[in-house]
Amino acid sequence: MKRAYVLRWLFFTVGIMVLALGISLTIKGQRLGISPWDVLHVGLYQQIGLSVGTWAILLGIVIIGGTVLVTKKPPRIGAVLNMLLVGIFIDVFNWLIPEPSTMPGVIAVFLAGVIVMGYGVGIYVAANLGAGPRDTVMMMIVEKTGWSISKVRRGIELVVLAIGWGLGGPIGVGTIITALFVGSIVNLSLPQCTLLLQRLIDGNGASLTRHRHHPSENAKSL
């Protein structure tokens, strides 16, 4: 039990770091455009100041507070840590990673960011310790309305994108790329990471055969 607990939190933490690295890479390649939520974060940063990571945290606090008021349930610790750690690591990686000076560099950094983001989500979600605040509110709306996840997700991202664009956030072909491909990468990475975590928890390869034809149910919702 202790081994499983430690491994799940390790996967969660590493996944959050990888996710934040991917976000920072796409921000460095923002001449192509970035994901809807990051358009909003960057727009707020450009208009008001603070930092991109700080705005990710502040909006997360607002979202978590709203979901608590609606559901009357306290947030899972994973959701709170997700909110805090993603914002912190975004700022750290934004500081560490240099700006690409050429368009080929921008394209390479951005595409690497999209792939890294997809795997970061797969790693942290495999730990099953709680989704981030944005995914939490998405699921709350799905439960309240009965609408499909894809419909709710697109609706939320369109609203966020419109606000971010109004604030001057960068929109471009990269915004479309993230919308189309990050989810597809997660559909690949999540079963892989779930299987790897289970094999590490078991301490042997027994789960490989057991799960070979039964990928994680979590992948179906993404």
C-alpha cells in the first residue's frame, strides 16, 4: 500500500512538471498561437502584469471556489496541488527556457510543447489523485446538464478563447493544433502511463498481460 501511495504521488508530481514544461514550450513558440486557457493567461499577463503562472493559479482559485460553492464539497487535494504546482512550474520553465530566435526554432519548440503537454496530462491523470480545476468544472457542468464532454469542453474553451483574444492573447494556427492534437496524444499516453504505473506498483510484469486488452477507462473521457 505504501509503495502504491508513493508511486502515485511521484507520477502525479512528475506529470505536473512535464505538463508545465509543455505549456512553457508552447508559450515560447507563441508566434504560432497557444491553447485557449493559455491565451487567457498570457492576455491577463500582458494587460495587468504579474506572471503567466500566477494567473494560472489565480484563475484556478476562482474556479475551485466556484465549484465548491455549487457542489458543496471540498476540493480534492490533487486539484489544489495541480493548480499551485502547474502555475509555479510554468514560471520556472518560462525563466529557464530561452526564446527561439528563428521561425524553424519557434515551430520546433511549439510542436515539442504540444507532445510534452499530452504526455504530462497522461502521467498525472494516471495517478488518479484528482483532476485540475479546469477539468473539474468541465465535469461538473457535464453532470449538471447531461451534455457530452466534448461539447462542454469546446464551449468552455470558446468562451475562454474569446476573453483571452480580447485581452490581446496570442491566437494562431498553434491554437488549432493544440485543440486538435493534445487530446489525441493524451489518448495514447494515458493508457501507457496507467499500465506503467500498475506494473511498478505490482513490482513485476504481471499486469502487462492483465491490462494488454483493457486500456484505462480514463482514456475514454478525454
